[in-house]
Amino acid sequence: MRRVRLPERPGWERQILADGLVYSPTPTPDGGQISYWREGAAYAFTQAEVAALERAAAELFDMCVGAGDWLAARPDVLTAMGIPDWAHRQVVGTWQDEPAWQSVYGRFDLRFGGLDHPDPALRTPTLYEFNADTPTCLVESAYAQWRWREQVRATDDQWNQLYERLVQAWRRNLDLAAARLGHRPLVHFTCSSQESSGEDVMNTQFLRDTCAAAGYETKTLFIEGVVLGGDGRFYDGDGLHLDVAFKLYPWEFMVAEEFGRAAFADMDAVGRRDGLGQYRGGTVWIEAPYKMLWSNKALLPVLWHLYGGTDRGRHLIPAWFADPPAGLPGAPADLADYVRKPLLGREGAGIDVVRAGVPTVTVPGEYGAEGHVIQAYAPPPAVPTGAVYGEVVHPVLGVWLVDGEPAGLGVRESAGVITDNLSHFVPHFIGA
């Protein structure tokens, strides 16, 4: 794994906007602006390194399945994760559904420096977290960097099967939904109108495009426009029932809002019809409620509890609950170097980095009231860049999972050890 300098494409700023990265211009705290897309650089991977990442992602996903089984049997831990008691039944019920469905994609964020990195600890991919419910970075990972490869490194490959795999995933999941509903559904795609950069809208639209390519009729609306009818069912502004709804909107937001209980109660009626055969059932939500088991940082100490010290544990960073539920250990008393993460934090917000027992980095944010986990300090590799962007950057590798299978890679790099909303997306290729 190497970071290389490459020529910039003429007019690349217009190109990435045309490719859908309308959110690349990123405002900075000082009132300036930076480009989220980083042109003129790329990460080169060998086939062996991509194979190592693919194997690691497959093993990690299998461990997450084991963690899901463990969590589904422990309502006390679900409560400690901030999942309301009234949501447990649907979380566990969707988890236990066979065949598995209602889930299309997710993203592991991994620490990895390459198979020949001088530090042996960085030669094995390890998990920072699982973005299991509402991951973004799809447009840049699936489309913009593929266009870059065609124009800059056309003779090289790229780990990028996202579009094709998403089409297949929609087809499989929606065929199962159609069987459960008793008819071929219209699929609504929704995100919040409050996200102003366009990132959520463009990622939602990309997913809608792949769903349409799978042969299903689609429609978009903002989550704020979803209507709860007097019958306890959900509709769009045109009065159409939400048979299947993809939401780029976190479950932890939904369960804290007015319609949360209604959404979970409505799930009991999926498939129901009246005496005339008309559909009177509930909404199928994608991603499924069980994603609350994985999109929570509490997954990290659960994985460590189950697999730390085993061969598979080589892909894990030691982690513990800051306030452990009964029966689970806390962090070692002599742990001096660690990262304190909010259970539901996003883009690095609310994270504290502690070295030798002293906080050295604190990222402000609105998260933390829900609780924290402690993860041993394991910074990303420090990669030299030259003078253009600074002396070193710290890449984190986002490995995409589609229908539970590794499907592609996106790399983000930051000036510091925390990947935040000022990070940069850097394309990659497989080759010398």
C-alpha cells in the first residue's frame, strides 16, 4: 500500500461535481473552504493487499453475526446500548428472520498500512468501527473514483464492484419483500432535508438508481414529508403507502422522535390484507431495525469480549464499555493510551484521545450522553505526502459490504489521527 503523486486532471473540479460530488467543497471552521476530493494523489494496492482486506472483512462480518446472536439474547445489554425496551422485539425479530433480508449495505472502517509496513501491527487489517445503518461515501467510492481510474489509470484495476453488487442486492432483498407483502412494491427513498451539503441526497439518489436498475419502481421524499395516517400506517405526500422505504436516517434518531413507536408497532402488520385482498399492512424499512445492534459503538467491546484472544481477534482492537453492563469487564485499570468514543458518535464528534493517562485530543460534539466505549489507542498509519498537503496524513480504509459480502474500497485521509468531517477522499488503484 503506497500513496503516490499523479497528475491532476484538467478541469477536475468540474468533473467531480458532474460525477455527483456536489458536497466536495467543504467549509472550514475559519470560514474558508477545502476540497473533500483529493486530486493529484492516489493509494496503490497490490492484489495480495486487496485479498487480505477482503478476507479480513469477511471474517469481521462473520464475527458481527456472532455478536448479533449474542446481543439478541441479552436485553440488558440492548438497554445499555440505548435501544429502548419497546424496540427490542422488532430489533430481535428482524435479526432472527430467515432468510436474512432488509439489509443492503454497510461499511467497515479499517486500520491497515499494507502487507510490508515497517510496523508489524499495521500489516493486519483491524476494525475501527462498523457503519452499518446509514453509511455515506458511496458516490465517491462507487462512481467518482471509477471515473478517475478510467481517465488516469485506465490500465490498472480497482476494487470496486459496488454498482453491480448493489443491483443484485436490491433484487434479492426486494424479491423477498414482495413475497412477504404479497405484491411487487414501490420503493420510497428518503433522507433528511436538514442535511444541507447535498451528501445525503446524492447518496440516496445513487442507491435509488441501483434499485431502479434492479427492476423496481422508485420514488423519493424527505423524511420530514413522511405522513403517519390515522390508521397508524405511513404515507407520502401524495397519499401513497410506504410499502418499502429505504431511509438514510439513523434508527437512533427515529426511536427518539414522535413517530418512532408508531413505526415499530406498524412493523407487526407487514403482509396484512383486508377481506377484499387490499394491502393494509405495515412498512418494510431498509436498513432493518437489527442494524441497531451493529451501528452502535457498543459492538466493539462485544466483539472483543467474544473474540479477543482468539485467532480472529487479530482483526480487532481491544475495546470495553466505559460503564460495563453486568457480566462484562471494564477496561484494565492500567490502560493509559486509549480513545473514548460515544456509542452513537459520527464523523469523530465527541471523541477523546488519551495518551499516558492525559487527554491530548478532544473533538467537540453533541454525542456522549448515551454512553461511551473505550478502545485501545491504535492510530492509523502516518503516510508522508510531501509539501503540497502537509508532511503526513493518516488514511482509514472503508471496506464496503453489499448483502454481507465485501464489495469495494474507499480511502479517506486526515491530517490528524481522527477521521472527521474535514477528511479527504483519495482514489485508489491496484497496481504498481
